[in-house]
Amino acid sequence: MAFVYILKSLTFGKYYIGSTNNFKRRFIQHNAGREKSTKWLKPFKLILVQEYRTLSEARIIENKLKMFKSRKIIEKIIKEGVIKMTA
């Protein structure tokens, strides 16, 4: 079991997309400032989390989402409440 997640910085309003096999642990790490790439953005609010069968599948979806680099696309996904991509 693996997850793709979207977080929103409560300080700056920026979105962060990630993937993991242990979502609770990663969310705590992000909010505790233990992640170099996101510690300046904390605290975070969970916006969306979606489950996948494998971590490799989740990573593919994460990378596709990150390639968009478009706030409009991310906000459309959030509004729909589901990531409609396949690995």
C-alpha cells in the first residue's frame, strides 16, 4: 500500500505533492520541519491523499503531477477530490 498526497502550506498557501508508503509518518515529518525541501513551508494542512497498490505506482503519479507545475491543474484535482491518472 502506498499513497500520493497533496499538502497546502498554511503559511504561504503553496501546494506540496509527495508519495510514501507511510503517510502518517511523512505528514508528521513535514509538519515537524524534518524535511529539508519543505521545512520553510510548515505548517501544512492535508488537502488530498489517494491510495495506490505499490510505491512505484505512487511515485509515477507523483512525478506526473509535479510535471504539470500548474496551480490550476492541482486545484482542479483538489476540487474533484480524486487524482484521475494512471501509472
